[in-house]
Amino acid sequence: MMDKLTRSDLYSLEQYAELRPEFRAQVIAHKKNRRVPLGGLAALYFEDRLTMQYQVQEMLRIERIFEAAGIQEELDAYNPLIPDGHNLKATFMVEVADEDERRKVLAGLKGIEDEVWLRVDGFDPVFAIADEDMDRESEDKTSSVHFMRFEFTPEMVVAAHASAALGAGISHSAYTQQLEPLPDNIRAALVQDFKP
């Protein structure tokens, strides 16, 4: 299991101000191996302890939070996005820059969050458990951001550690995509989230 973040893992606002450029560069490099594009409209951004530490540090900085209760609130909000050793957790984004176009696209993609999947070679796809924190879909459209958890069986985790290929895709009637196998650098990064 990947350890959750605690207050002792975080930099003070003053420390973070000094370390931010270097830490930010480290996180950007780390994230390059954790983004899975799914066609031209969508991508999965796989989260882990480092990406969540960065999110918490940035929120504390932006909101100027330095009191224990406020820090704990941020930790409680972001710790659930750290993988537990038998799953992968990701932010799914529909990436359409133009607001009017995005609204139209999202209307046509209603329900897409339930059609995103990952696969360990030799096994059935694992569909996302989406938006456990809140419903992100309205009657008219889906959201451009969804939080997803993919739960894997022990056999799938063992196979992934034994170098089985990983794949990802979307099976929505209006938007079907598949990326199999995932590039080696991404596969290697994601397998580190599994604990055998």
C-alpha cells in the first residue's frame, strides 16, 4: 500500500516558496510518464503520492493555509487519490479548449465516465469506478473532469509485475478509443503503484 500523506510530509509555506521551482520541475518530469492520451479529446492522468503532495502544497500556497485543521482538510481531500497497492487512480479529463465547443462535446459524451477502462494483457478490462466523491454529471452533459479508481485482482497485479502489457480505452458509443499496449515508460510508472 502506498503511504498516505501526513502533515509531517509537507513543507511549510516558507520552505515551499524556496523549494517550489525545483519541486515543480520534478513533478512535471514525473507526470510525463503518467499521462495516457485517449484520442484527441481525452486523457487519463494517473495520480500517486508525489502528484498528490504537489496538489496539497499548491492548495496550501494558493489559499495561504498554515493552521493544522486547514492542512488536515486538504490532506483528507487529496489522500483518497493515492493508490492503495491493488488499484490505479486517475483524473480523467475531456480536453477541449473552446468553451462553446466543449459544452457540445460534453453533451454528447454523457456517461463516458462509466465507459473508461484499463486492461492487463490476458484479462478482461477493468472499468472505472468514477466520481466517488460526488456526481459530476448533469441532466444535459457530463463533466470535463472525473476522478476514477480502477480495482485489479491479485492475479492481475501479479501479471502486471511479471511484465504483462497494460492497455487503456473508452467504450462510449459516441467516442471509442483504445491504446494497447501502453508505452513502456508509462507501463513502468503505473506498475510501481501496484504492490504484489
